[in-house]
Amino acid sequence: MSAAPALEPEVAAPALALRDLELVYRVRGRDREVVRGITLTVEQGSSYGLVGESGCGKSTVALSIVRYLPRNGRVVNGTLEVAGRDVLALKGEALRLYRRDGVSMVYQNPGAALNPTLRVARQVEEVFALRKASRSEARERAMAALREVHIADPDSVLRRYPHQLSGGMQQRVVIAMALATDPSLLILDEPTTGLDATVEAEVIDLIAELQERHRTAVLFISHNLGLIRKACRNVGVLYAGELVEEGQTEQILHDPRHPYTVGLLRCIPRGGLRKDRGKLDTIPGFLPPIGADLPGCVFVHRCALAEEICHTQKPVDHQLGGGHQSRCHFHERAQSLPRDTASIPVEKPAHERGETPLLDIDNLAKTFSQDGRDIKALAGVSAMLWPGETLGLVGESGSGKTTFARTLLGIVESSSGSVQIDGRSLPAKLTDRSASDVAALQIVFQNPDSALNRRHSVRRMLKRTLAKLADVTGREADTRADTLVDQVRLPERALSARPTALSGGQKQRVAIARAFAGEPRLVICDEPTSALDVSVQAAILNLLVDLQESKETSYVFISHDLGVVRYLSDRIAVLYLGRLMELGPAETVFEPPHHPYTEALLSAVPTIDGAQRTRIELEGEIPSAADPPSGCVFHTRCPRFLGTICETDEPPLAEVEPGHLMRCHIPIEELRASQTSGEVPVRG
Amino acid sequence: MSENIPTMPVLVDGPPAAQSPLLPHLDSPTRVRRETLKQILRSKTFVLGVIVTVFWVVCAIFGEWIAPYHPIDESFGTFSYESPSWDHPLGLDRNGRDVLSRIIVGARSVIAVAPAAMLLGVGAGSMLGLVMGYFGHWVDNVVGRFLDAVLAIPLIVLAIFVLTALSAGNEGISVSSWQLIVVIGIAFTPPVARTVRSAVLAERDLDYVQAARLRGERSPYIMFAEILPNVTGPIIVEATVRLGYAVFTVATLAFLGYGPQPPSPDWGLQIAEQYADISLAWWAVVFPALAIATLVVAINLIADSVQQVLDE
């Protein structure tokens, strides 16, 4: 008996065990602490989610597990074991074998993880060839691996090059390769960023299913708590390189015990929250820089509950039962964290719509020609937009959202149709537009890094924009620049900074200030928060609401985050293959009855509260705009497909309720009945 | 004009503790610059490269004052080779002139031409690259094919061809510094243009360019005020690397006779005049050759360090 435990130590060993792991990056000649002592365990066959904002050390932890830290990174303390093996001690051949058999990693961008010059077959078979499988055996196992990730036609996928596959398909291939070897640990580093919500939902379901079947331990890194909730039983919250809270996912979501977790959960627009019902809460301040000297609690600078002790003494991990632990001196009152923004409802004057809309868009269309084929990116969209109103634009990538925005701006010249602004016709080409029309329509881009010239100071950008769009120069421009910076709530010192010295959220504020410099009538927001952390996103959304209120600016808001769209939009337009499928007041579109496509989009969104919705599966991918399906363009994927009529006749965009337009053959009452019944439609 | 500023709690700044630095999550730009500078100065290769290069530049400027003897003074002995001695540490050349003095003063002809040629090549190349990358389409095609044509001819062949044509009608070959600068500069334009073009292509699609168009900026402003400052990194690297090439090219052309004429103490010319006697008097060939080598290597060391720092 006494010797028995020693015989099989490996069985009991957890899939991943980090103990007091400390990591530094050497930057400009100095070691800077990135991971400040993390202890966590992922049991065999279980799933663990790691959340935190960018820069908190999530990916560094992942890279250290596969021993792929950048050259300037180094473990300075602690241990790292995978399935009982001391990973930090591995060298040469042992390290290679460990990477081959012990651990697999799926990265953020599947396009970059696959070799663009080799066919998929070669790359998947390689995994087996490395294990001395013969050629025919490798091919067979590759086929089986792809079938396992629900690729219906593995033969044709294997024959293609990665760029011929969609992002979702690429990620399936990568996951198939990662799992092919039955690793002890599978690391997923933001595996669905950059994928559409519908595809994201499929990939997450797939991961959950495979994890169940293979009993592989999974370390899931994400900033999206909804995804983690779907995929992981346990979750750890990382902040400034420390694990501040850990526990079962449901526990953490419903009973958070660290002020950071509390704040993070409050930032997310959820539960149908809308701008007229109150502001989003935010987390003030910034993540401390790597290598910062943090003698006390790492969150102290941003915590409204902080007291003297928090500055001087590091909190211990308080055990709260059931594996729930919090590294906070005052964990028992973490949930009493005062709000950072007032929760009072925003007083919004009732919009009396004037006689003329700001924009009257009539049958706007854009056809690109590529390799002699016509691609109808925008196939006739008509809509009106009133002053001070937000029109949300949703749809998968390839649905025409961006083309619509660019056509309005005049960067892309429309092929047909017209746009009227204040009742005057707006020239299709940007260079034909008058200075005041150019100033009237502005944009806030998705990626603030790319939207700001990194060599120009904020002052220079704003003053130049003022000179061009508002015809304001000299002293007055300086005053106006001050005002703008103040309006987007940046400190005045930001004026002399260059973008490289600003955080992502600050850059986006500068981009917003620039868009507002010429007193625009309409600002197009093209996924303005998708590159930002949720806490920053909340602050930016609040800012957009404030500016809209004070300036009566209209927005066209593009996003694939439906929670965000719902929060900000007055009306919502759902696009599919360049056509409007549904258009109506936000509340109406989000509540049944809605278009079957809208219904499927909504069901794909992971929630952090309430019961998970059952996802309605959309078959296949969005068809090519070069060769759209006959009849209703959605019929090939529609879960509520009626029959021949859908294949032959394109339904008109009909007003089914006052102000609610929909393009569907199914009668509205029938949709209402079936969508409220709770039954999940499955295509027969 | 009254701006309507809502009185809201300030969202950006946190509690007082987090308020002091503007950007608590990033190091300040001046600090980054200072640390980068410190790091570059700590790199031994960079320091060595700078020391050697500065040494030769000083020789080029103050040659006559530094050199122990006059470079074309033949009055030391036998009017012929003499091996290194205390009086003449690098020996005497075939006319009995002091090799050390000739090398020191000879730095001038290379250093007067190479940087100017590099500047011309990098300047013209940057402009062309900017235009090609920004406009694309047929502009890129037309200019690109023209540059390909220039690139197809090897550098030295091209230079010899042009320089010979330029000195037609004169007695023998006479090449002025200006001609050298222009010819080498033109020969350097295509590779620089290509590098800059690819850097511009990456910038052109960034949203800030579109943002500039959306406020009605014209192409020249976008090219020079928006894009150019963002491609200075590759241009600086290209400039340092080209400088090394330029030194080598100038020396090679001088060796071939397309440069200063006797009795000039030019390095390439010294080698050309005496390499046949290398078994007899190695010092008269090896030391000028070492001078060329040290300068080229030193410039490349600088180029490497600059590239490394810009890459980080």
C-alpha cells in the first residue's frame, strides 16, 4: 500500500500547474516584470479560461507554456509543469518531443498560423508524418481529423491552399491539427477574434464538444467573458500579471469578489441596456506599465474601494469556498464598488423628426468588377436617417456594411442610386463634393492605430483638420483644438503627444475629436470599439452618446457586437449580401418577431447573464456576392426555409409593422408565433 | 461661440493616485528616446563604427595638418619602395612617398564623393518610391520598368560606360567629382526607390491616409506630409547601407582609373598604381586597401546597429 502512490504519479498530475511563475521582458536594457507570480492549476480534462485586458500578461503565460517566449523574455522564478513534466527544464530533443506530443496551441489569426504556400493536405499530414506515419496512413488520418471538426468535405479542403478557405474554416483546420495528436494540454489564444459572431459561435461549440469527447485539458485565453462562460468551467482573472480572482465561471459571473472583476462585468452593455436608460460603468485609469513597482495591491490605482493598506500591503488569496479565491483585502464588499459614472438615465429630448431627413438614401448600389465578374457588394439599399439618430448596421462580413459606409463617404463611388443630404443631392465622388459636404460626413475607424498618423502630434492633426474642414486657423484653431480635446475628455497635455504615446482608448478619443472637428452632421462609426478592451469600450460608448446629445449628430454605427449596437442604436438595419433584410426600431428588431437571419445572428451571441440561448445553426458560409442565390438571397441558409417560393421569388422589403421593414415570405404573425414558442428551428 | 460642454464626471482620469502621469501605462516618449539612445551607445559595434568613421572624416578634412609629411613629397630617399621604418611607419611607395601621409590625405577624395552620391541616390530614390507607391497602377508600372532597365546593367559597367562617354573628346580619361556623384547617385536610385515603394505600399492603405482624403487633402500633401514621415525608418537604413556601397564604388572606379589622376593620393588609385608590385612591396598596396576596408566595415557596423534599433 505504502509504495502504491509512487507508482503512478503521472495519472494524478494536473494537465497544467503553474506555481509562482514570474516572467520578465528585457526592454531597452532593463528587466521589466510582466507576470508577477501566478499559481494556477488546470486539472486533466477540464477547461480553464484566462481573462484580462490587453497587456495584462495573458499571451505571455501561454507562450511560456510552449516555451516560445520572445528572445527578450525570461522566466525568473517559479515552476511550470505540464502533465507532471517540468517544462522549464526541457532542452533540445526533449523540448521538441514535448511540443510534438505534450501541448498544442491555437493562435488568434489562423491565416498566419497556416503556411500560405503549402496545400492544407501537406500541413495536416505533416502532423502525422512527424510521428512516423506512412503517406497513405497520414492522408487517412488527416481526413479523419478534418471530419472530426465537422468539415463536411475534407477531400476538397485538403486540396486547397489556406487562402482559399474562409477564416472559420482555417481555424477548424488549425484546431484539427492541434487536437490530432491528443495533447495533454490545448492552449487557445483568442481563437475567435476576427471571426464573425456566427462563425465564432460555431467554433466555440466545436471546441466545447471536442473537449468533452477527447477529455483534453484546455487553457482558453480571451477578453470575452461570454465566450469563456460558454467554453470553460473555471476562470481566472488576470490583472497586471497577477491572478486577482479565480473560481468556477458561474460563481465569478454572479458573485464576483474582486473590484476589478466587478468593474469588468459592469462595463459590458448587456441585458438589453440602452443609451436612454443610463450610462455604462467604466474602470477609471490605466493598467500599470510592465515592470512597474507595485508594492501593494496591483489594482490599487484604479480601485474606488482602496484604503491605506491596499497601497502598502499585498493582499493574500482569500479562500471563499468551492475553489473561489480573491486577492483583495476587502473581497467581502467588492460588489459595493461605487460606480465610476452616474447611473442616472440620460435625459434625451424626444426627437421630433423634422420635415426633411438628414440623409435620404435611395436604392444605393455598388458593383465592383473583379476578374471580369461583377460583384454586387451593395444591391440597392434605401433608408432615411434623421438628425440626432443612430442607425445600427449589422451583418456578417461580406454583407456590405463597409461598402455602404464608404459609399456614403464618397471614398467609393456608387454605381447607381442617390443620396440626398438636407434635401440636396450629394455627389457620389468625394472629390466632387463641396467643402461643407465633405465636412458633414466623417468617420471613426475601427483601428485607432492605423487611423492616426503616428508621426503627427495630436495638435497638428486637429489643427489641420480644423483648417481644412472648419476653415479655422491660427489662434482660433488653438482654442478650438483645446475645446475638442476637452470634449473627448482628454487631458490638455495630450495635445502635444504623438499617438504612440497614447493608449488605445485615448487614440480612439483623438480620432473622435478629429471626426467632430468640422462640426459633422453624420459620423460613421466603423466598429470603433472592437479593437479596445471592454472597460475602454464602455468609456468610448459613453462619450459617443454625450457628443450625440450635445451636438445632434447622427451616427451610422457598424459593429458585430450586437450588445453594443443595441446599446447605441435608435434604429437597426440588418444587411445580408448587400441587401437590407430588416430595418426597424432597435427594440423591435431585437425582440421577436424578427427576420430569420436576425434571429440566427442574435442566437449566436454568447451572454454573461441569464440562460444561454440555443444557437440556431446557419448552414455553410455567406454565398459569394458575385453569384448570389436566386429568389430570397438568404434561402440557402435559412433555418425557416418555406419552400419553392423562397427559391424563386425575392420577397419585397415590406412594412410589417409601423416603421418595421422586413424582407421575408413568412407572414409576420407566423414568425411571431414560432419565434416566441422557444422551439429552435432546424433546417429539414 | 458657446460650446456646449456637458458637466459630466471626467471619464479618462482615475482617482487622484492614477492622475499624475498623462499616460501611466506607457513610458514617456522622451524617456523611450533616451533609453534607446543609451542602448545604441552601449552597443560596441556601433561605437567602434563611429570611432573609425569619424577618424577617416577628420583625416579627410584636416589631412595635410595631421599627416607627418606632404603626400607627394618624394625627397625621402631612393625615390623607390622602402619598407616600414621608424620614420615612415607604413613605408615608402614606388616614388619614395610616405604611405601613411598619402593614406591620411587620400581619405578626402572618397569622403568628398561617397556621401554626396549616397544623398543623391537616396533622395531621388525616395521621391520615385513615394510616387510609385502612392499612385500605383500605371505610374508604378512605367517608372518601375524604367528602373528595372537601369538595374539590369551592373553598377560598375554602367558607371564606366557613362563616365567614358562624358570624357569623350578629352585627352585620356578625366572625371570630375561632380560626374562621379551624379553617376553613382543615379545608379543607386532604383534599389532605394524599390525599398521606399514597398514601405509606402504598406502605409498607403492605412486609415490615416483615408482620413486625410476625407478632409479634402491633395495628393502632394498626403505623400510628403502624411506618408513620408512614416517611411523614414527604411530610408535611414537604406542611406547607411548605401553609404558603405558608395565608398566601395568610388574606390573601385578610382582603381579602374575613373577618378582622381596621379599624383593624387587617392586610395583606389594607389592600389591601382602599385598592385603589380605587391610581392615586392606589400605595404604600398595592403595599407591603402586596409584603409578602404576599415571605412566600409565601419559604416556597415553603424548601418547594422541603426537597423537593429529601428527594427525593435
